[in-house]
Amino acid sequence: MSYLLISCQVRLESGPTLVGDEWSDPVLMQFLEAKKEKKDGNNFYQWTTLMCPRQVLDRLHLLGYRVSAMTGVGQTCIWTLHTENDGQALKSIIESRVASSST
């Protein structure tokens, strides 16, 4: 089983969207067009994509992820997603999606 947290501050319509921590799967992060970065003042890395949350949720839905919970904390929206697919199954699905979109 695999869980994923995504979050977005204030601007839901335009992103950016935080899609992973420094230990997130790089193949999944590439599928979400995310870049690994370390923000000023933080002592950790995070993956961020310029896509808005709806676009991220749509892509994760293609991989079998489903929203488990959603909440707002201050001016941040946070979604918890879950899939029954294991890491190898996710990589196969991503590869087939990338191959079909390039043809």
C-alpha cells in the first residue's frame, strides 16, 4: 500500500503544488513534473510541481490513487491519497502512460 500527501498554499487555481518529501519516488515525481528543491530556511528537500492541485489529482487518479482525506490548515490545503498498487506496479503504469502519450 502506498500513501501520498500533496498540499497547496492559498492559490488553488494556479499552483505550485507540493507533491513529495525528499524520500518520494523519483519516477512518480517525474510523472508529476516535479522538481526537488530546498527552500530558504528549511533543512530538508521537497518536490514541487507547477501544476495546480486539480491537475496533480487527475494524474494521480490515472495511477490508481484515491483521495482518503482532505483538510485545510491556515491557508494550506492538504490531500492524503492512497493506492493499493505497489511500487513496481506504479512504475509499470507510469511507463505505459508515458509511452502512450508520446505516440
